[in-house]
Amino acid sequence: MSDPVESLAALTIHRDLDALDSALVHSLAELLQPTAIAIHRVVGLHQTSSRWSVSARLGRLVTFGRPAERATLDDELSPLHALPAHQTCLETATVRSFDAASSGVGLDMTLFPLGSTGGPVAVLEIQSHRPLEPHEMQTVASILRVFQNFWNVLDESERDTLTGLLNRKTFDDAFFKTAHALPGTASAAPGATGCWIAVFDIDHFKSVNDRFGHLIGDEVLLLVARMLREMFRHHDRLYRFGGEEFVVLLRCDSEADASRALERVRERMAHHPFPQVGRVTVSIGFAQVLPGDTPSTAFGRADKAVYHAKQTGRNRVCSHADLVTQGHACEQESAVGEVELF
């Protein structure tokens, strides 16, 4: 068995949650030499449509029909009940061990719950040709305590304090990962879809604060954030950029698909009764993310579109591509790879 202290040191050098999951899997694989090891994270936590996504994996999981690879689209993600042992491990926050006869995969299997400040959020699965020894179980449990504490610190640093959505400082890294995997790029996966960036701005939000106070304004922001989480899919990434401005990176096959999805969001928001405030609407601007884009150039196009939406009546969805076609924006604004000095 490798040195557990070195394994802990290897974990704490990471500042990216995906990389941290991968580092944990590799560290435990070196310590235990299992047949396979994986982290199953819950996406859409606390929603009725919660699903499993494999965030890190090493070795070939024996699945008997269960998902083995990391999935990125809703129809590739399994519902929680598809893995009943994992679901029980998650919900009870207890370690579960199975021998080869009872595991359902023909191997010994051990499941460890991975928690956050709000409760369990993932399950670590270890498959092996033998049961883990008591001292190995203790070593894994100790490493997981450190891992969970460190993961929670990183996760909280990436979240907006009020809404719990991702915050502005996490946007750039996620944007580059998305842009580098777009169709037509060297690292694009088979069947990769396009990506659009949309900016949401709550209409007349200052008047909400002025008329009802900042506590009610915060309630509006919380409700808008919750509705956005419910209306977008698991693989779409939601951010609060500050104030009344929200951003989403939306995976779609076409601009028409993106426009329809955003129009549904706008319409549902406009018809939702907000407690005490009544009617709240949002203006939405969006633009396609292009290969070679920087976060600032793509955001700038979407921001120009939302500005046009607010200037022409609010409670509208505007596409930057349409602005170019209509002569309200210049084609040069779609240029990518620009260098910004300030």
C-alpha cells in the first residue's frame, strides 16, 4: 500500500473540483489496487429529476447495464433508483459492503458516501476481487474526511452566497472547457452539441428594492435562481454574476432550439406570481459560443443583446445574430480570439 500521507498531499494541491475528484480516484487506486473505482455524483440534487453522473473513474467498472462512462447529457444520465445500493448509501450516509455473490456485479463492492455541508452528494464505488481489510476501510474513511472538507471549501468558494448558483469567478474556466469541446474543435466528443451564452437581467429590479426593501429583493433573487435551476437541464451551467444579472451556458443543437428554450423561461417567469411583489419579468440576450471565443467576447455579444432587449420594451428574448442581421450590431463584434489589455 502506498503512503496515505502522500495521497493526502496529492489531493490538496488541486483547486478544481473535477480535478479533485480525479485525484481522489487515482490516490485510492494506488493505495488499494482495486479492479475499478469511481465517483458517482448526484446532479440536480434535491430535485425530483436527480440523476447520477460519473465524475471520475479508473479501471473498467463491471456494470451489468449500469452507466460506466461519464455522461454529459440528460438522456445519458441514470435516475437515482437505477442504482438502488448507491441510492441507499447516499440517503443513509452509511458505508455499504457487498461480497461477489450479493453485489450484482460478480465482484466485491464497497460504497462510501461523500458528503457536503448540506448532506451526502456522491458515492465512491470500489470494486475488487477481495473484500477490503478493516485497516484499509479505516484508511479510506480517513482520506475521505480530509477530501470532503477540502471539497466543501472549494465548492463554497465557487458559489454565490445568496443563491447558491455558481459565481462569476468560476465562469472563465468553465467557459474555456466548453469552448474547447465545441463541434469542429480538435477535442470535440462524438455527438458534441453547440453552446450558447445567455444573460438574464431582472426588469426594474431597483424599483423592487426601493418599493419593498432589500429583504424582499433578496427573496425575488432566490426565487428567480430556484426557477432557473428547475427550468434548465443538468448539464447547463448557471451563474449569478452579481446584482440582478444571471448567466447560463446552454447546450443546444441550433440557435432556434436555444431561442425556444429561453422563450419558455421568459414566459414562465412573466406568469409566475412572486409573493408580495406580484409580476416580475426578465430581459434575455444570447449569443452562440464560437471556437476560439474568450469569455469576454462571448459575454459581450450576449450582453449587447440583453441591452437591446431592455431598450426595446423589456420582457423580451434577443439574439445577437438577429441584431447583426437587422443592422443593430456589427459583424466585427462576433470576432473571436481578441486580446484585451484591460
